[in-house]
Amino acid sequence: MTRIQLTVCPNCYSKNLKKVRRTVSGVRQGKRYSVPGVEFYECPDCEERIYDPTAMRQIEQRSRAGVRN
């Protein structure tokens, strides 16, 4: 799978976009989840986060763990 490569923030058009690797946390159906080591782009100017399909799969898999449909 090809990863996206960005140089400009699609939200504010800043050229300060940075590729980072961080833990992404959230809540899904009242349950907290945490996904360590997710690689994504983040804009330091507007705080926009851009996830590629690989990162989204990591987040989806972890956020579904322990949540019953």
C-alpha cells in the first residue's frame, strides 16, 4: 500500500506540515482506546491531523476492540 505524502496542510495551506508518530487516543461507544505508534501528518499551525489508510486501519482495529455491536 502506498502512503500519502503531503507538504501543505489541506485545511490552512500552511507549509509547516510535519510527519509525526504518536499515540492516538479516543472514545468509541463509551470505551476508551489508545493506539501507540500511529504515523500521520500534523499541522502545528491549525492542529489538523491527516491519517493515511494504513493509520486509519490501525485506529479502527484498536477502537473496535472490546466494543460489542
